Amino acid sequence: MAAKADSKEVIELLKTLMNIESTSEKELEIGQYLEKYIQGRGFTAERIAIEPGSTRHNVYAYLGQERKARLLVTAHMDTVPPHIPFSIDGDVIRGRGACDDLGPMVAQIFAVEELRAEGKLKEGDVSFLWVVGEEKGGPGMIAANDMGLTWDAGLFAEPTEGKVAKGHKGNLVFEVIAHGKACHSGYPHLGKSATLLLFDAMNDLTAVEWPVSDLLGPSTLNVGKIEGGAGYNILAAEAKALCSIRVSKDVEGIKRTVKEVMDKHPDVDVDFKFQYSEMLLEWEFEGFEAEPMAYGTDIPRLRGDHKKVLYGPGSIRVAHGKDEYIRVSEIMEAIEKNKKLILELLR
Ligand SMILES: [Zn+2]
């Protein structure tokens, strides 16, 4: 590879990766491809099953024989369904994985390769980790904790519109379940409808003022799914609301508040599904804009006190959609910017 990346080579690699279907749980083929690709560039590569016997493999690559590196450069291989093949129209690349997360991954690969070609990286400086399952519970990054390795810093790729992320919100996911008051027959047609009981509880919940963080802004409630009842002439026996609070601070305090609100409604239960805290990141780098990100990533899943940096080309607003895209110019800029971040983190 020449010292400066050629956009044709960049597009070619992204095209190849995007044309391999890699929806969560189907990451084997893209992992095999990446392993061969990076070996072909002179790296030592390992494909590591996320649990014994699993066909889901992370790929870990480094220079020489030393697995331990100061900086981890990482992206996820999996994409959300459905697979959408690569297409290109001028500067715009469309298809699944364009911005989440194969475009940002390619920008990292070319940045490391340019720095190598410029003689600025040596063995033990940088390793790549490409994980499975970021979009579905993060089993790949969770398994990376078992590699017996630590790093001084991690550079995580996600579409951040070319800005460095100041941090991202946590999440508290729970279901509110209302039970209709049954009459003697056991059927609630003479009691109070579960749908109305649910409304009462949800009204109280939406009236709460959730904690606000200076860096990440307000915590926000989303009522994602409501179900209940059978018809207009039947009092509902049960009604449910599946909710998520994007947490900018104090997930435990928020959880207590949700419980307190529900305790005032004797016919309503709350079932907490999962939670994770907000994450604050390293973001003060010269020449970079910085912004909080509203979405979750793999970052909290990798334990350790390494510095954490989140950066990548493309926009999360088109990720997961049917019109997912990225601009070639954004990727080329991200190669330059990644080089700066890598050198800064290795200083
Ligand atoms: Zn992603």
C-alpha cells in the first residue's frame, strides 16, 4: 500500500465487506475474510470463538508476535438485518454496514496502514479487534474480557459524524404491567380496565423530571410499545408498556424513582429487563469537534481503566435504516483524523 490511501482501494475493501452478509449471529464469513485480509498485510491474526465450540468468532490482529499492544483499535463486524448489498453513486455509498460499522472500520484499517507505511508504528503499539454481536447484546466485546489482555487506550469506531464523542447515555429498560381488577367471576368486566390502570401509572411516569447531566443532557423516557385489551366492549384483563429511559446520569436513582411511582399503583407491576450506566469518554483532542452521543455502544462492555475514545465517519441517523449510507469523502477524512487520534493516544 502506498503511504497515502487511494480512495479506490478504500471503496474496494468496503464493497467486499458490505457484500458479505454479516447480520448479528452470521459473522463467520466476514471474520474469515478479515483474518485473511489483515494477514495479507503482514499482521498476525487470531480468530477467537466467543465461547468454546461457538462458530461466532472475534478477530484479533497485531504486528509481530506480541499480542499485547498499547492501543486497541476496534469496530464491530455485525450489522442489523436485513442485508442490503453495496451500491455507489458518485460520492455516496449505500447499503447495510455503510456507516454502521463497516465504513468506520475501513477508515481505522487504512489509518493504521498509512501510519505503518510512514514508519510511525512498531510492534506493540496497535492491535485490531473486530467483534461480533455489537447490535445484539454485545457477546463479542464481553468475550474480549477473557483474552487476558489490557490496553492503555481503546479507539472505538461508530458513526459519530466525524466528531469525538464526549460520552453516551446509559439505558434502563423495563415493562410496566397492569392487571385489571377482576369481579367474582375472575373476569374484569365489572372492575377497572387494565388499559386505564396502565394509563394512570404511565401518566405519573411521564410527569417525572428525570436527572439532567451537564455533559450528556437530560435523561429521557421512551414508551416504546403498548399492548393490552381485546376489544371495545371488553374490559382489558392485562395491559403492558415496554419502556426505555436513556440515562444521562444516576441509573440507580432513576430505577428507584420508577419503583416509587409504580408502588402508588397497587394493580401495576414493573419488570426491569436490563440496564447500563452512562459512559464518559476522552474527548479533548486538538482540531476535533466533540459532542455527546445519544446511543449505546460496546464501550462499557470492555472492562479496564483504558482511555476510551469514540470516533467515526457517517451518521447514526441513517444507521439501521433502509437508506443507510456514507460518503467516500467522509471516510477519507476519517482516515486522516484517525491517524491523528492514534498518534495522540500513543504519545
Ligand atoms: Zn454500530
